Amino acid sequence: MEIAKGGYREDLKQYFRSEMEANIARYYTYLGINWFYEPREYKFEKIKRGTRYYKPDFYLAAPKKLLIEVKGWFRPEDKTKLRRFKKYYPEEFAKLRFIIPDKYARSKANGEMIKFLCDDLGIDFDDIISYKEIEEQGKLIPGWE
């Protein structure tokens, strides 16, 4: 799995910032879920410098109207974005789910990611999705990278 391989995907007729994001779009298409890629940008009105916007990766129209963030790793500005999104858009934040490479991996980086999501942001561990589990099914999906 390559995390950051941005480019236009002919099969999806769209640009994606990473291989993971493109594969997640394929997965949702395969499941028959209506998805929209980076459909809305949230502005942090009171913030004048630094991280002023956040754009979730996916919006799933039905059945639960969820926002999906696909993360291979967290940079400091990503953490700032998510903290601000929670503060300024709490109702939207409640709809946010995360897909990370492997939520069960025993690595320092993964542990830090889980700690940030669960402890700092208050995300329920069950609302974190493991890309590795999706990837096992993905090999059956045409165009999977």
C-alpha cells in the first residue's frame, strides 16, 4: 500500500490525493454507496493565520450521512485542523469517521495516531476503520491499486 500517490484515476474519472483515497472511492462504489470526494471546505472564521480550513476526504450521502477522513499519518497541521473542526463545527465533527492504515498495528506511529484520535479528539475506537481490513476485500475490486 502506497499512502501518498496523488493523481487522476481514469476508472473513477477524478483526481485523488493518494492511492488510499482512490481505493476507498472504489470500495464505496463497489458497495453501491454514493460518495462525494472533498465536497466541502470548512472555514475557521475566527482564525486569522495558520490552519484556517478543513476539507474532509469523503461525504457519504446515505444511509447515515457521514464524513470520512483517510489518514496515512498525522502532520502537526492535520492535528490542528481536526481540533479546530471539532471546536467550530461540533455537529459535523460528530459525523466524522477515520480510516487509517491499520488500527491494530503495534508501532509507535500507530499508537500515537490512535492516542490522538481517541484521547485528544474523543473518537470512539470503533469509529476508526482499518484500511488493512478493507484492502483484503479490495483485491476483488477492479482497478484496485
